[in-house]
Amino acid sequence: MYSISQGQLAFLPSDSMLVQFNGEQDDWVSSWRRLKEPLTVLVLAREEDTPYCKILYNGESWLARNQDLYPL
């Protein structure tokens, strides 16, 4: 697995899934997007206890799977 940290740019391939959770315990998905094109995104935070990284996409905070992100 690649090491990506907060503040880095990362490559996110097409067909990756982005999610936003809602609820106090992040127990359900409130929004999701499947990317049609690859993106370069800013990593806002590493989620240590989950398989996600928080990224900036279209001016909003989203979660992307760690395994889908590649450092630049």
C-alpha cells in the first residue's frame, strides 16, 4: 500500500467511488459519486481507523478508499 498523508496530492482513477457519511457514528451513506474520469485530489486527512481518506472534491469533503488513491 502507498503512503499518503494530509496535504498531499493524490491520483484517483476513473470508476472510483466517493462517499459521504451521515449520522454521529458515520453509520449510513448520505451521498455517493462514481467517478467517470480520473482526478487529482487533495488529501485533507487520513482516517486511521477506517479504510478511507478524506479528500477535497468539487469544493466538498468526501471519503475515498485508501486502496484507490495513488501518491503523485
